[in-house]
Amino acid sequence: MIIPKQDVNYSLYLVTDSAMLPPGKTLYDQVKAGLENGVSLVQIREKNTDTKNFVEEGLQIKKLCHQFKVPLIINDRVDVAMAIDADGIHVGQDDMPVPMVRKLLGPDKILGWSVGFSHEVEQLAKWGPDMIDYIGIGTIFPTATKKNLKKAPMGPQGCSKIITALEDSGATWCKTVAIGGLHPDCIERVIYQCNASNGKRSLDGISLVSDIMASPDAATSTVILRKIIDGTQFKFVNFQLSPSNVTAADVKKVISQVKQTRPLVQHMTNKVHQNFGANVTLALGSSPIMSDVESEVRDLAQIPNASLLINTGSIAPVTTLTTAIKAYNEFKRPIVLDPVGYSATEIRLILNDTLLTYGQFICIKGNSSEILALSGLTSSKMKGVDATSTEAVTKELLALATQTVAYKYRTYVVCTGETDFIADGTLSGKLSLSTGTDDITAKDLPCYLVENGPIPIMGDITASGCSLGSTIASLLGGLNEDGIAIDAIVGAVQLYKSAGKLASTRARGSGSFHVELIDALYQLFNENKPEEWTAKVRRL
């Protein structure tokens, strides 16, 4: 059987590993179960099998694959691939040089290459379309199948850089599969977040090992994987990601829902913010819990209308935070991330990047320095947690930075300052292989401005920015199934800014401003008349 290279389906790419087989199962059994239920490409990777057995095994699996019109790829072993006339071969950076492999294989066989850096993409682009047919991008997450990794797992954002490099280098013919630590609990997020920055392409497939090879029921496991990969919507929260004009009536509806549901807001936050954040949350008809106890996060995540605010102002144990993220993602409850001092120190940079790689957030909130640093649009390095920069920062730059971060992490982003910017990068949860984002780029994303003039005293109290995170988490947590996320986020920013202006007219100094701000939030929330709030919203 000859399978034209242009017709290869990379969507569910199974890599074998005989060391993972469950008791009573053979490699043939697992591959057959996978093929019967939607595996679209098979690679035999057997590092510890002698040549004779590898050839015998390869011939059996090749015959099986061809019954399902699925290509068979051999890992590393060019001799075995040629001996059994396999459909292609996959090589790594330390294997036989790619031009030599292509010369031995001829032009019609599939040739894949493991890639982890942009300069490797530049090399394959120089070789041209007759050399590499697809690349395996990774590793995405830590994995037990790869020992002694030569680089840290790259996460979805690193994968997106590689896909973007393909576009920038003009290597548009080259297909892509992600590999490394991919399982049902993260595959949707990887497909959702891994896109070229020009919006023209996304991943072409997911490559995995253990979820089929180690499964006692490989057939059912493959069905689950196939359903995820064929999905068109990533519904990572149990309310709506729909676009909205965000009118006063929309915000009024959100506050009414919060009053009815009285959400629980779990705060994993810095100690300076805890007391003030708790009182802000209570003023907004919500129930705060200040807990960073790892053993209880799963129970809290299952509470109806629970939400999670992670504020990295204090350096918390990574395992505690990632356990919480996993639990809230599993139960489709909203997580708001405030990456305090994002790149102020090396340890903060590592912590924040780890969290951003690990989970799907409904909202990222930060000041201008934090959002600019996250976007990568400026060269300035943060000096601390306050919003400062040595570069000229315009509204246009801040808007684009907010849109860029929203696009990069497929989330809503709030950039705070005298003018607050809010961008919607969710694309309504659209999920698809290969097609990208229909050419939508960061600058095309919806972006809202919330303005209420200067409120200088806001900068004279502790935790004022942090407590906007509490406000956003409260309104998001209170949404019903028909609630719309952007209405809650824009409404939260408008409410907080209006309360800040009102409190500034009543306060005699920074001490009384704390109290007046809580009182103003309580008053505006309970009156629920957003049409009268002083902060105004407009869309770019």
C-alpha cells in the first residue's frame, strides 16, 4: 500500500513502548485496539529490542496498520525502516543526519524530525520542502517516557513559538505534532493554546504513548482521546465565553446572579492582601476563604460557584498551587491569576511561568509593568511589583500588550492603571487542529477601556490592585450557566474603579480610604445601578 504523504492524518499519533504494556497485553493488541478506534498514525519506538525481533515486529505492525490505511513510522532505525519498507522514519537531533536519511529513504517516504528550538526550524526551512515532512515538537510537559531531557519542558507557549517559527521561516509545508506528557486532562488546552502568532495555523496532531500503550482498555482510552481531539469547543468553565457588548444591563444581570449564588472565593494570596481581600469579597456578596492547604483544594473546587484567586505576591509552594489549578480546571471553575512582580526576580519569573504553563486561566490581571513583561513587547525589566517602566508607554502599546497576553494564553486579560485595558483572547473557546485562528491575531481581539480619571490615593494603600483580583473572582464565581465571562470581568473593573472614585471623595487620608473603599463597593454592589457608575466603558 502506498500512502501519499500529502494525505497523512497526523491528528492522533501513537508511539509504541513495549515496556509499558499491561499484564496480558501485547504490542500488537494495543496497536490494534488503537487503530480500531481512531489512531491515525503509528510509530514503533523500541529502544531495547534487537534487530531481528524489531524487523519481525515491524512487519506484523505494518500489515496491521495497512489494513486500516494508516502509515507506519519507525523511530531512529533507518535500517529497519528500509528492511520492512515502512512508510517513513522519525529521527532525533542526535540520530543520522537528516539529508543522509532522506537520501536513503527516497522522496516518497515520510520523514519526521524532533524539534525543540527555533533555530532547528530555520534549518529545516533552508533544506526546503523535499526534506522534512513533519516535526515532533516537545517535550511539552514532563514525561516518564523521556529520560535525561536536554531542555526543560516548553509548555504550550514554547510550542507556539515553534509553530510561529515555521510561519516566519516560510516552512508552511511542514506538519506538526506535539509530544511529551500529553494526557486527556491537558490535550484540549494544548490544542487550544498552540497557535502561530499570525493566526494561520495550529498543531496538526497530538503524539502520545502511555494513554494507549499502558491502558488495560486501550480501545476505550483511544475513543476518549479521539473525542477530545475531534472536539470543536474547549469549555474550560461552566459558564459562557460568548462575546458581548457589555452594557449596563449585562453588568446588572451579573451582579444579580452573584447575589443569588453567593460564590465562595478561595484566595491563595499574599499576607498583606488577606484581610483587605476578605473584606472586599464580603462586600461583594461573596464568601472568602484564605487557604493554601493543598489537601483541601479538591473539596473546595467542587463547591458550586467556587472560584480561585492566585496572587503570587508571596512565594507559595509550586506543588500546592499546581494542585489547586488542576482541581479547579477539572471541575471547570474559574481561576484568576495575578502574577505579582512577574519578572522582578528570577524566582518570581520561574514561578509565574510554571503556573501559566500548567493550567488554563479564565483571567490574568496585572499592572502595566507585569502585562508588558508578559507580552514581551518591551525590553525593560521590572524592578519590583509596582507599575514602573523606563520606556515611553502609550495607550496604544498597553492595549496591544493586553491583547498579546490574551492571545498567547487564550484568556481574558486585565491591565490596570489610570486607564484599565481588558482584552478577550478566548475566541469563544474555539478548538481545532491545523486551521489556526482563522487569521485572527492579537491586534484583532476585542479590547475594552475602563476610565474614571486619576485616583492618586489608590496608590497610597496596600493591596488595592490585589483586591481588584478579589472583585473579578467574586463576579466570575457568581455566574450561572448562562452568565457571560466578559460581562463579569468588565463589570468588576468598572465597579472597582467607580468605588475607588467614590471612596476618594469621602476619605480624609489613606487610612480612612481603606474603609471607604469597602463601604463604596458594598453600596454600589447592593444598589446595582451600573448605569450610574462613574467609571465608563468603551471598546477599541
